Amino acid sequence: STSVQEARPQNDQILARGSRRIPPAVRDYVYARDGGRCTFKGTNGTRCNSTWDLEIDHIVPFARGGDNSPGNLRLLCRKHNMHQATRAFSGEFMKRRIRQT
């Protein structure tokens, strides 16, 4: 069995900043590191821990210069990913983005 630390992607497995695509090795690492659960913590410090509808989230949004390195990525459930996106961007911006998809 390989530990999460041993499975950490090497620099050549992390794509250049200009690409939105997160390589499988990085996705797998983030999933294992975060225990396959949402990492969102509420104001009381309690972690969500949901295993449903998980998404990779950029801590520093990609649109604001964030990269695809494991240190800038985390697992969030869809609800908390949308919550964080609304905090990072305006609610109106997010409504327009949702309508575009």
C-alpha cells in the first residue's frame, strides 16, 4: 500500500498554470489526502465530511491566478464548492455562470 505522501504528484505531473485540466495523478492525490470527503469547515470548526457529489476546488480560484498544484486544491461537496465560489465572486456572476452551463 502506498501512502499519500509517497503518491504525491511530481512537478512534471502538474500541468502549466494556463490549463484548467487537473491531471489524474493530482486528482487522485487530492482525493486520497482529503480522505474522499468534503474538507469545508463551518464557522464552528466542524468539517462537512460529505462523500456525495465531490468536486475539486481551487483555494485560490483559477480565474484569479490559482494553479493546479495539490496545495491549491481541495475536495468540496457541490454545495460547499458553490458556497466558496459565491464568496470569491459575486452572486450575480455565479448566477450567470450557472445559466451558461
